[in-house]
Amino acid sequence: MTADDMAAIYAAAFPNSRPWSSAEISDILASPLSFSVTSDVGFALGRVILDEVELLTIAVRPDHQGCGKGQRLLADFEIDAIRRGASLCFLEVAQDNLVALALYDACGYEFCGERPGYYSKSDGTQIAASLMKKALN
């Protein structure tokens, strides 16, 4: 999957947020610490530093959401992160993204903090980020 493909999926999956450009995604992937896990309908993008991985984003095309594709991508992301030496995963998620919060909860992630006003919606609304973590086995 190309950075252009990822940018298009991200824009479709998060229509009320500033989309990530293919250049931004390419810049992230240029780092030897970063990696992606892809499928035909989505991707997960992250970065491993020492024994920790940060899930930077996970996105699934809207017409394929709600049928387990995100959960599969997240599981594959965790497996790849473990192969890269990670034993702990961190992520941030907008507190109004109830679908993502449910996914992370179902996959064993725990709330560990908050960043007030972290996300900006296209209408200017500021949304707090929930910080979540999970020990990878």
C-alpha cells in the first residue's frame, strides 16, 4: 500500500479531522523506527523505540468498518511490534471516537491519562485525547 493510498483511507475514515497528507505519511515511514501493517481496506502505522511501540493511527475504509477489519489490523500491528522488540503499546484516541475506544477496550487497552484539547475538529472544536496502554505478550 502506498502513502497515497494510506492518505486517501485516512481522509475517508476521519472526515471531521485534518487529513494526513501522503508526504506526512511518507516522512513517518522513512524512519527506520516506523512501520505499517496494511490490508486491502486499511492500515495501522506505528513507531517502535526500545521496548515501546506507539500506534500513531489505524484507519479502515468507512464501507468496511464494523466488521472486524480494524481488530485484525490491530492484532497484526501488535504481532509486528513484538517482532520488533516492543513489549508495551501506547496510543492516543479522541474521546469522542466511541468506535475506536470500544475497539481498544475490547482488545485489552487500558486508560492511562488524558491530553485536554489535543485534537482539533474541522469545525474548530477541541477534543481531549485519552491515552491508553497495553502490555504485549
